[in-house]
Amino acid sequence: MIDCTARVEAGQPIDPHLRDGAVVCLAAGVHPARLVIEQSLTLRGEPGAILDGTLDGSRGGPVVHVPGDQLVVKVVGLTIRGGAGDAGGGVRLSGWSELTLEECVVEDNEATLAGGGVGGGALAERGKLSLLSTRFGNNRASSGSDLYANGVATVDIQGGEFGGDVFFVDGVRATVTGSRVRGKLGARGTTTRAPSVSLRGTAVDGGIENDPNLPAALVVEDG
Amino acid sequence: MLQQSTRAPSKSKKGGATPEAAPGAAPDKQSRVGNAALQQSVENQGQSAIADEEISSWLGAEREPPHGASTDGPLGPMRPSAVTSGKWGALIGPNDTVELTANADGTGGKFTVPDGKSAKVIEAKGDKIKVEVRVDKEKKQGWCATSLFSEQPMLNKDDDAAGMQDDFIYAKQKGDHTPVDPKGSDTAQGAMGDCYFIASMAAIANASPQAIKDAIKYNSTKDTYTVRFYEEEWGGKYKPVYIEIDSYLPTVAGNRADPAYAGEPGGKLWPAIMEKAYAKWKGSYQAIGQGGYGAQSMAEITGAKSQEKSPSSMKVEDVIPYFEKAKKDGMAIYAAVENSRQSDAQFPFRGTGDGPFNATITHTHRWNHVVPGTMRVTDKAGKMKGTVSDNGREGDATGKLLGAGAESGNVDYKKHTADLKFKAGQGPAKGEDLEMRFSYQGAVNAEKLLVANHAYAFEGVVNGKELQFYNPWGTWQPKPITPAEFLKHFTNISVNKAPTGSTQA
């Protein structure tokens, strides 16, 4: 039995229910939303619940954005779609917080800013992003169509499925376990540091592109 | 015209300078510097975490002769201490052309490339290197002296992805060694999709010109520039990172005075210097042209964390006070316009029977274009069952129309045309019944010249009631927009406050 502090019907506003410690349950159907989450909380979708970032015919801004520090946010059982932005179309973690997506679907989002958008499905810049049994598909971006992790983010992926590309950049620490990447998995450092990427039991159909000049510290086990 | 969604629409917008002659004498020595920390930096190709005191000390210190240049000769480009396969750079020598031979010993077929030609090192053997260059759209390999090689950031990809922009020539650019009265309008984006970085520079120059001045130091004895960026560390602190570059910039074919990326002929040099250093730090022009965002790049320039705000959280009456206060507080403001906008329904197909039905897609502005993968065609009369969709992906010129009994269908995103043919009896009663919708990019507000999928730098509040933004293309400047227009079209604001006062020790 799930204890919901609030249950939101499709089409009703979600923001008023975003409070510290809340468990906000979203009913089946489409929930138009671009959520900026600044509290520790859980968003739980009932079967068929969709968060859609397309508002008034316009696409702009991530569907779920966690910009704050020291938050713990969980998103469970939701389809996240219709988001768009210069960075992080569907999901964006830009604060020193923990964001977990569990059994979610992240699809049809885009980050294509002037040819330079990153992280169509999701972008992690700092903090910790955990993707548990979460599927990505049909997301678009110049780099990292499904996932782009950058800066000083920690990424933990378990049982993930990516229809597109995944890209780890800069000082990221990433662990990918029991997952499948149908696109490319790219990695590139800067001249001052390199990402650390560990792949365990993970298939990468599109190949691993570890930048030859600024490579990541890459470990592949049982792949 | 270049594709508006990926780069600035044109170069040479402000006219300018007389083309410059080819670079002068080639250096003949390896880099030697007197500071141990800097020596390490050079060896690591810019990798350094040198403390401010160290770099300041170095900037003011007497130094050994620069990158191989003789003490009394003209200064040349930066030369790497070691050349290995896989390195990108340019062939820069004393003449207008560089000769390449089929064999390392100088024998075999010969061909020449323009001085400054982009090249990738394939093999290094003694004092000779084998490089790959592009000549007339074809890749060719040849040998030359190692001393001709200058390591430079790899160029960006061509639009058509056929290869790198290898026709760009690295040429020495002249300009103010120290940014003079830097402002946002000094910037002009070039042939790659780094509007996020150009807009970031512009926003900071508008709000805190001293931060730009402090970030760039000219090293007179070496004829190089050291650009200071900041890197966020685990825990959230920012540490300075110093990247040294020369002033050899990629230029458009045929005009060695026209920077291919940031900058204009005769324009301010600092944006191109900062962009080149950023490219070197991040790995290449290709790397920064593939993606980034203002919140990060502004922080990397100032060393202060950016704050973000969603316009959707603002009310119309909040907009002007917010921007007025931000400007008063010295905040650099970067803002991004919505990625795309949903079209109104249109009924462009003409034809009968099972087709073919042909359509000319109507746009509200000649710049606008369909976002591939977003087209949906339905039958308002209901004879055609289901929805026909296009299968295009970002960057595609054409796509297929599939589904709902379509036997064949095509859409040309650039020519704005579509055609559809149905299986027997599965089409609409008439072409006019087919309703088309799609997302579009381009001029989402043509009257105000606002471009979708693009970043802008805030300039100021006009007459207390409208906002003026700067387009980092350096052209197509938007007209002042109302708060309502801002909330309708802009989807992200990133603000950054540079430390006050001079940060140069």
C-alpha cells in the first residue's frame, strides 16, 4: 500500500503538492508539466501516468528539473516526455542532490539548442543521478541523445535501456550495470581531468567511443 | 546562407580588414619556460591547476624564448614538445604553401597545401610526420617536417557530416592583446553550434567587462594568450584553469582575415581567443560545437556558480522588475528561446483517388522549417483511418511518411514539400481533407526576430517596459520584446555574477 500525501488527476496542477517529504501520486493520463523540484519528495505514477512538457503548443524546459542542493528526489513509474531545452530535455539534475528515476520511461524529449544541445532525455551536471530499470527512447540532442552526464555528476545506472546515445564528459563518475545502450556510448575528458566510467554486464550496440586524445578511465567487465 | 539552427547565418557581417599575408617565419625550437609549474602545463597541453600566485608570477616573470621562436625573429605558432599520431593541428611554415611528399625521405609524388592547412598526424618518424589533410573534399596523406606542425584544436564537423571543416585555414589574427572595453556586441558566432558559449561571453561582457579583461592575458615574449577559466570541483568549489593558446585561428577559405568561428574581420579579437582556449580545454572546436549550456559556461568564465530561473515560474508583472534588479546587481543574464513551436493546422495536400497527393508546406516565415519526426497527417473527414507520421530525425533533409494505409510518402524538410500515395481505397476522399500539423523551428516570432532553439544575452530594459536581448550571431538582432513575449518564447534564464573588482593578482 502506497501512502500518498496527494493524488493528482490527469490535467490537474502538480506544483501545489510539491512539499518536503511529500509522496505525490499521479493518476493515469497526461499531466502537462514542467516541474522545478526544490523539495525532497517522491513522484509516483500510477500505470499509464505521463508527465508531458509540451505546454500550449510550445516545447521548452525540462519536464523534471532538480536545481537545488541536498535534496532527495525519487520519480517512480512515470513516462516523461515532451520536454525540451538547451540542456536536459526530459530530466535535469543541476544541484548537489540525489535524483532517482525508477521504472520510468523517458521518451520524445529534445535538447537541440542551436545544434549544441546536450542530454535530450536527461542531463546530470552535479549530484547523483540513479537510473533504475528505466528506459529511454526517441530522445534527440546533439550530444547524448538519451543521457549526457557532465561536470561533477555521479551516475548509477542499473537495468537501463537506451534507444539512443549516452555520453559521459568531464569529471563524471559513472557506473552502468546490466544495461543496454542501442546507440553509442561516448566518453571524453578535458585537458584537466577525465571521467571515470565502469561498465558491468552492459551491451553497447552502437559502440564505445572513448576520445583518443582525452579518454575516460574506462573499465568494462562482462560486457 | 548557413543553416540557422546550427550556426550563425553568415560570416563577414561587419565588413572589414584587408586579408592578411600568410604567417611568417617558422619557429625552430621547442618550448622552454622558466616556471616549473608552467612547464608541466605545457607538457600536459594546457592541463594545469596552477595557483593564481604561480600564474601571476609567471605572467610577470622574465622568460626563456617562446615556442621555438628565435629571440630576434618573428614569433610563430605554438609548437608541441612532442608530435604523436592522432594529434590535430595545422601545417604552418615560412611560405604560402606547404609541400607534402609520398615518402618520409622526400621522394615520391608531391602535392602542396596552403600554409595553415588543418592536418591530423597519422605517423611520426624522427623529424618527419605523415599527416592527413583534405584537398578538394578528398583526404590525402603525405610527409613533411615535424617542425611544420602546430598543435591546434580540432575543427568542427561540416554540416553535411562529410568530414571536418578541413578547408579552414589557420592564420594568425591581429587585434588588441588585452580586451579593450569588452561588451557583448563584440561577439559574433561562427560556423558551429556554440551559441551557448558566445551568448555566455556576451552576457558577461555586458554585465562585468572587467571579468573578461581579467580572464585573458597576453604573453608578449611568446606572442601567446593565457585564458583563465574555472573548473567546478567535487564539493562545488571552483578552481582556476589556465589555457595557453596562440592567435592562429581557423579562417574561412580564401580570406585569412575572416575567422571561421567567433569573430569578424577587423573585429575585437578577445571573443575568438576565449573561444579557442575553451575549445582547447574541452578537447576541440568539435567538442564545444557539439554541446553545452550557459549556466555552465558562464560559471567557467567567472568562477561563480550560475543560478537558473524558469520563465514559466514568473508572472508578466514580475518580468521587468526582475531584469531591472538583475542588471542593477551586475548579473550576467543568458536566456534560451523555446526549441520549437506547434504549427497551426493546415491542409496543403492536393490530389484525388489514392494519390499521389502533393503538398507545399506553409510557414509563417521563410526561415521556419519542420522539425523532423514531428509531422502528423490525419483525415478530418475520417475516411483515412489513423495517422500518417514522418520518420525523420534531427539533421535529416528528408523523411518518409508512414502509417495509416500510406503506400509511399516523402517529406523534404528543406524544400518544404511532401507527397503521399495510399494503398487502394485507403486514402482520403480528397487531398484537402488531409490535415497536417508539425513542430517548427526558425523565427518563432518573426516580427521581433526571435529565433527558436537559440540562446541570447540580455542587454537591458528599454523604456522601462521592454527587454532588449543580443543575438550572439552578431546579426539578426531582436527588437525589444514585451514581458508577455518573453514569457511566451523564453524557456530558461541563467544568471551569473562575476566577482566584483579585478580578480587579476
